[in-house]
Amino acid sequence: MKTLLVNRYKISIIICVCLILLLASECLGKTYAYLIGSDGTVVKLDIDTDTIASTKNLGIYDIQSLAQSVTVDDTKKLLYIAYGRLTPTVSVFNLKTLQLKKNLMITSGYGDARIIAPPLSNKFFVDCWDTERNGRFFTSFDATTFTKITDLSPFPVISFNIRYSTDKTKLYSVSLVKVDVYNADNLTLIKSIPLKGIFTPGIFGYGIDDCENEKILIVENIQKTKDEPGQYNLYTYSIENGTKTNKIITGMQGVSSLSPDATKIFFSEEQEVLAADSSIEYVKSLGRLHVYDVATGQEKGAVNFTVDQGSGIAGVHPSGNKVYMSGKVAGISSLLVIDVVNFKVAKTIKIPDTIQSMEFWTE
């Protein structure tokens, strides 16, 4: 009898543990990516297996390619899209089912409408030129009923390079001049952080390639003359405490991104191809992705890949262990899955020609 009770006790513990693990997995959810095309095509990608789960067309057209033209609210499971060639409008979709929830009936006079959807707010914001009122407005909407609340005043001057603080309560508007810190719930300005003093004086050029985990990725070009190829140095700057990491001297030209936790830099080598008049005809990918450790400045490894001409970093896996590169392989539009742990091309996925953005979300 004692043995039987002990066995029953062990079985009960096992069942409880299994239930806890099951509940935990349901709470965490499974992460996917949407590959969104200008023609309304949405490819659902399982980023665990890097296989296409489904393909659907939203029945809309001419989706804009600017930042925040496509915005995911992973908290409320909403997808906002600005679309239309000359007079864009904005529609809201269910993030999971892709069913239309509301057309906001906005008619923008320019092709630069955008949506900001702070994850913890019960509001979202649309920035566009209103043709009916002949002016540009930053308007708040209720994120449940999708009805207009008010036009923001003063008008928040927010760049197209935005990120949220780790606690999601602040919105960072990043430019080469400054970082404006806004209250994410109502877009009121909290403070401005000047950036001019952080760049190395007297260099050929500088820029900001990315922003993750409250860190800005700074790129400085130290080439001596315009006829020389670019020579990029990389480092990060902390928005909140103002510290800079040691410079990574790549000696190369390219485009870079941060891992979501800002501990790694992914740098894709590129080369400018000049026309007969010495203008830039196009930028050619050299087919090498370098991985740098931000803390030590050391290169962790590199991956060679093959594309016809141009390529770009379409996205970084939330784990930071995979980088997705877009480009044409043997004339076919493709998404290359780069394993940045084992430093290899893990998979090449054929995608529609119209794909222009990659959005991660949790089911």
C-alpha cells in the first residue's frame, strides 16, 4: 500500500509539472513572421522551422514601404496598414486571422501615412496629410472601437526611426541630431537627448543604422576621400545612461543591424558600383555577413552567401540566433536564413517578388 501511494504521488507530480509546462507554453505562444508584399500578399512564416505556414492576400493594393506604414500591435493582436498609391488610407486587421476589422476612412494627400501603436496604450495614432482639412495631423484613435479621439496638439515631431523602452512606457524618436523621448501613451515629449557630441569629429560621414534595447547603433565612415571605398566603424550608444561601447573597426562598407538584446551586430558587406559619370548606379552585396560581439568588439564569425546583386537584412529572429536576408538567387526572389550560431546558410526560401517588409508577432 505504501509503495502504491508513493507511485500515485509521483504520478500526480508528473501530471502537475506537465500541466504547468503546457500552460506556460500557451502563455508564451508561438512566434511567426509575416512577409508583407506591396500587392497585399501576406506570407506567414514559421520561424522555428523556417517554413511557409500559409499565404493570403488582404484584398488591398499599393502598400506603402515607409517605416510605420505597416505596424504590428502584438499586445492587442492588431495589424495596421497604410495603402493606396496617390491617396493612401489606413485599415486595421486582426493580426491572427488577417480579417479586416475597420477601414478608418482616412484619405491622405501624400504617400507617407504612418501608424504608431504603443503596445501598452489603449490608443493608436495616425500621422498623415488630411485632404479634407488640407493639413497634416497626428490623430489619436481608440484601439478597441477604432473611433477618432482627438488631433494631438502640439503636433509631435516624431522621426520615422522609432523604438520603445524596455518597459514599453516610452517611445524613442531617433535622428542624427537627437533622441526625443515621448510618453508612449499620449505622445507628449518628456525630454530630448542631443547626439551631435557623440560622433567623432572630422570624419567623412556618420549615421544611425539601428536601435534596439535602448541602444543606438552608430556607423562612422572614416574613408579619407570620396574616391575611396567606405571604411565603417561601429559602436553602440545607450540612450538612458549615455555610455558608448568600444569601436569595431570593420575596414569595410555595408549595412548593419543589432540583435534584439543589442549584444551582437550583424554587418553585411556591400560595394558601390559607379556609373560612367561616377554617380552610384547601384549597391552590390558582396555576400558576406559578419557577426560582432558588442561588449568585446571581437568578430564572432562570418557567413558567405550567394545573391545575384543586391541584398538586405530583412529581419533578425527574436532570439538573435538567425538573420533573414532578402535578395534574388538565380533570378528568384528569396529569403536566406542565416544561422549566426553555427555560421551557415540554413535555408533559402522562395518568396513573392512583391515582398517588402518582415514583421514578427506571437500567436
